[in-house]
Amino acid sequence: MTMIEETVTQKPKRKKAKARAKPRSVAPEPATHDEAIGGLNATECSYDCTPGKCVISGMNLCGHPNKGGGSQAAIQNNPEAMTRYNAARRQLAMQAAAKK
């Protein structure tokens, strides 16, 4: 057997498989229309928002969807804040659809 035949017949070594991803946690239930945020519109925050605490984010960061609230890591890492953020997005979408 020649050197060329030996290299062709050998199988390439496989790399070890990476650890499997952990199963995802159960997604929170979608917000209902009963969870409307009072006073929220396309340009203004809720009536209950103050400079010290936003209704959507639950902290002193504005979570208004049209003001870039969803791009903040503090909101994205908090599942409760993301639920309120998505409810606010739906509320604003419903308001926009009602105007058309």
C-alpha cells in the first residue's frame, strides 16, 4: 500500500459535539386587552409615568415603544418588563389601526 492510498482510506477525525442547548423556558402568557396602559399614545407616555419610574420598564428608564424603549438591555433582560412593553406595542398598533 502506498502513502497516497493510506491517506485516502483514512477517515477524517470528527470534532467533539458541542453541548446541546438547554430547553427554552415557557413563554409568558400574552397580554390581554384589559391590561391597557392609560394615556399611552404614539407621542406621550402613560399618565402614571414619572421621571423616577416608568410604567412599562418599572424603573427610571423610559420604555415607550416609539421612543426606543425596547432596545435597552435592562428591559430586554426583564421578562415582566418585556410583557408590558409588548402590551404597549399592541395598544399603540390598535390605536394606529383605529385611526385609519
